[in-house]
Amino acid sequence: MSYKAQMKPPVQQQIALKLEDSVGFSCDTCGGVFFTEQMMLRKWSKILTGTPEDYVQPIPCFRCADCGTPLKQFFPKGMKDIEEGLGLTEVEEPKKSSLIV
Ligand SMILES: [Zn+2]
């Protein structure tokens, strides 16, 4: 019986990405293809976090360099106050209430 070492050097998976296989992003409003990274700031109340100070975290987002429209694909969801101001709220089908009024 021969002992075969099962240990193999870790195979580094390197995916050769070719630019010609990629797909570009463009602005929904003006078709621009240049974007600038910007930061939004979100604050969590110290009441929620249980810390002595409010918690503030920057949230990165991209905006069209030409017209300023946020790139929706990367816009983090869940900031309804900002989404409404930017017109990013998705129209939801009104759900029928199960409550009989
Ligand atoms: Zn644009």
C-alpha cells in the first residue's frame, strides 16, 4: 500500500476577463457612459444602536458625470427618504387589502 499525498497546492482560479466580453453601463437619462463615485451619508440614531453617539456611515453610489442621474443598478435599496427625492421609487402595484372596510 503506497501513501499518496492528498495535499495539493491550492489552485488559484484566475479568470481571464476580456474587455470585449464585458457590457457597459450607460445613463438611463442621457446615455452618458462616464460616472463619478459619490458618497451619501446615513445616520442611525443612538437609540437604535445603543451607543453613546449616533452612528454615521458613508454609502458609495455612482452618478452620471454628464447629467447627475444616479446609476440605479448600484443604488442601495432601502433609503426611501433619498429615493423619493431622486425619483427612484419603483411603482408598486397597489395590493388589495385583505381587510374589509
Ligand atoms: Zn446622464
